Amino acid sequence: MKFIYNDGGRSKYFKAENVGDCVTRAICNATGKDYKEVYNRLNEMSKRESVKRHRGHKRSQSRNGVFKETWKRYLNEIGWVHHSTCTPGSRREKVKLVEGALPQGTLIVQLSKHLTCLKDGVIYDTYDCSKKDYYDFDGNLVTNDERCVYGYWTAPTEEERKMQEETKAQIQEYKDFVAKEKAELKAKREEVKKYNKSIMKKYSKKINKLASQLRKLERERDKQLLEMPTLKKDSWAYAKKN
């Protein structure tokens, strides 16, 4: 495939060349966004990652690599649409990164451990990622000219953008409804707490007075039991007296 060198605008801000910023680079080449803007946003979104699921318990870094969950969330945030390359009913059938295999236009293509940008069948990257070198069992260097494509992303059409806006509006409406219900429930709980406190203040004196009267009656009952002539030595009152 044809290849054009493009670092996505990294050279404007950084001097390093051997870095793993393929996600940032591909998004900038496809969307035309500023490199530092995408760079900072990906780092910010990486704070929401579940580190326990990652090998080495590390977070994504725009400079050294971004996990799939984060860059997919970013592409969904800016409205790009995912297209699967798997044919229904044949999960193992693979699409290769060769000329004519993918549609024309601007695409963000997902490869094995790599993300790149295609514009009308031309690769915009820092190297020709359509080829991958590996060593066979005999230790010989082999170049694979057909890398597998695991899906690609495109900018939304007008209809897709309208659907996204409608979906966002519905989600926001639902969130507002839930927030309103929570606020009302919290207010009702506060009212119940205030009512309970007022009831306790109102009847606390009466309850204490009844409790003291009950203790007084218990003491008088014990005295009467001790004064009874028929009191048995194994009774509770006798044991208490002695």
C-alpha cells in the first residue's frame, strides 16, 4: 500500500521520535485535531481506567501507549462510528490491510496492537504498518505483507450525527429525571428525620417519668415480697435479701 510519513503534529511539541503514540497520531491525522489537545484528553480519560485489569497495573499514556477501552471511549465521545470487519456467520474470516480491502475516505484502522490512519487507501503514519516483520521457527526474518484489520472507524454522516444528538438528549433527560427523583427522596428523608426529632423531644419527658415510676413500683414490690411470712428460702427475693 502507499505510505506517507506523518507524525500527527508531534514534532511541534516533542523532539522524541521512538515513542508509542500511535493512538494519538492516528486520531490527529484522521480528525485534524491538535496533537496536544488529543494528547492531554487521552491522559485525562486514562484516570478512569480499571488498573487491576491491566498487565502490570499500569494506566494508559498518550506517549507510550493507550489501552483499547480508553481510545474507544474517546472516539465515541467525538462521535466517530465503528465498523466491524467480521462477516456475519464467519467469525474467523479476516480482512487484510491491502489495497481495495477497505472503503475510500478517512478511516482510523485497528490492527494488532496498533492504530493507524487511512485516507483514500493511503497510510498516514510514521512507518509502513501494512508490513510486519517476525521470526519463524528457524530464526529467519520474515516480512508479512498482509496484516489483519480488526475494525475501522469513520466520521459520522449527517443522519448518524442526528441520531447521536437525539440519543444524547434522551440520556441527558433521563439523568435529569434521576437527579430530580434523588433530590426529592433526600428532601423527604430530611423531613422524616426532623419529625422524629420533634416527636422525641415532645415525649421524652413523659417517657422518662413513666420509666422512673416503673422502677419505683418494682422496688415497692420487692419490699412487699420480703415482708411476706410465707417467703421460701429458695425464692428470688430471699436470695436478693441475703
